[in-house]
Amino acid sequence: MAEFVQVGSAAGVLMLPAGVAGERQMSEPASRDFVCTARSGAEIARLTDCGELVDTLAAVRRMRARADAIEAHTLSRLAMLRSEPTGEVDPDTGRPVWRESRYLPDEVALELRVTRRQAETRLERGTALVRRFPRLLSAMADGELEGYAAAGVRPGHRRRHHHEPDGPHVHQSPQAHRRTT
């Protein structure tokens, strides 16, 4: 009797004989995630095993994280393709300076069904993840961290080390500021 394995793509899952599957074979965790998130609301309403429900939540979180990583890659690439020259030259590198098209946030806002400001934020975050935080983006692609959590990492901000004095780069909550003054 032939052994069958799951092969997956964006189109769905197919069962193929093991020798035919090749590299597209789904891993065990990916297969479980697909099964969990393919359930309808009615199927979930009939579940009585709390463990299955928690597994479904975990699968949804991993899929959301992967989708957030894809969005970041897509927004970063779109920002690069829609850039336009400023006519200026970077004094440090001698290269032309480019800027994001001023209409890009509007286009992104329409497609993502968010406000222009939210689109700007997502464009900034996506570009920062691709250019400056590739390991964080990799964790998102692996399903470990969602975009919401990654949004806590701010480009240009850095943690203060214990040997550094307080200064303008230290961001404190208003309550913490009141306690120190």
C-alpha cells in the first residue's frame, strides 16, 4: 500500500504518493495549522475539546503572523517600486535621494481599508522590518510573532543601557517622569 503525504500551496492541500510529493510536502505543524484554520464557524461551534479550541487559536495566531510578514515584504517592495527621485544627492554616499510617492499611503489605505495614517504607519513598519529588522521579520514569517507585537519595535529608538545617563533619547511614561522630577 502506498504512503500518501500532504502537499500544500496557496491553492490548498493535496494528498500525493510520498515519492511524487517532492519538496512541496507540508510539515506536520503546517498541516495541523491548515486543518485548524480551514474549519467553519459552525464546525468550531460543535467542538467540545478545549484543547482543540486552544490549538485552533494558536494556529490562527501563527497564520496571522505569517500574513503580517507577507504584508511587510509587500509594502516594503511597493514603497521601493513607487519611489521617485528628489533631485538631491546624499552627501555621505553620493547617491541620489529617493522618496516614497506621496500617493502611496492613499493607495495602500484604500486596499487595506484603513485610514491614510494607519497606511503610513504600516508602510513605515514594513519597510523598517525588511531593511533594519530581518530577524524579527523572520520570526513573523515562522509564525512566532505577529505584526502587532513587532509594532512595539520603533525604528530609531534604542534601549538605554545601565551605564548610560538619562538623556533625550530615553522615553519615559508621564508617570515615571513625574516620579523622577
